[in-house]
Amino acid sequence: MVGFKNRYMVMEVFVNPNRDNVGDDVIITQFNVSKAIKDSILLNFGECGLGSSLGSFQVKYVNPITNMCIIRASRDEYQKVWCAITMVRNIGNYPVMFNLLDLSGSIKACKTAALKCEESKFEQYKLMVGDRLSPDDTHRMNSYLDRIKVLEH
């Protein structure tokens, strides 16, 4: 028996990539990332493309602190999903850009890559925030890291 084959994409979301000042940014959630990608698939590949892509499409994980997400797509349709992701320009009314950090065929390899990326991004965040980092922020980040560790198919 052959299991259903998936691809997992670790993506980084750049919010307002061409804007200098930070503030009034959209909060990245599973719902609005998923909606933006589905709208892009529908716009670029039509209803048939959307229907074929939705078989195993799922936004598995989103971290609004580091703007990282994990997206699952079927092995047959992942290139279509990836293409649609690169064409997403807005989430809500906020300009965004996606960057693929890792593509893997198993959730285990994806978790390893995502943990490595998240830890390095959080270190950058700590350096950027400096002494304004609260224990609550550290607790929230650790809870997001724990969410990655328990991801399943």
C-alpha cells in the first residue's frame, strides 16, 4: 500500500516589503494566509486548478512573531500551489511577499528545517528588540516552537 504523497513548504512572509516604517501591519494567521493562497490559485488557474489543488492543501503552521508558515500540498499539485504563492501580493490590504525557505517530502524533514529557521529568526528578533523583550514574548515564541514539534500529517 502506498501512502498519499505530500510536499511541505516552509515559507517566510515579508509584510510591507517596500515600506520603511513598521506599525499597522496585518497579523499573519492561518485563515488569511490560506484565503490569500486560495484566491491566487483561483485567479491564476481557475476553478479546475483550485479544485485539483485543494485535495491536500493546508496551512499547517503560522507564527505571527517571525512571519513563518508551513504549507502542505499534494506531490502532484505542489508546483501549482507554489506558483500561486509567488503571485500573492496582498493579504487584506497589506502588501506581502513570500519566500520559500525549504521544500521537503516528509513532515519530519519539514519540522527540522522549520525549527532551525524559527530559532535563528527568533535570535534576530531578540537582537532587534533588545532589552524590550518581555518574558511573555519568550513564552509565546516557545509555545510556537512546541507547535512545530507536535505537527502531524
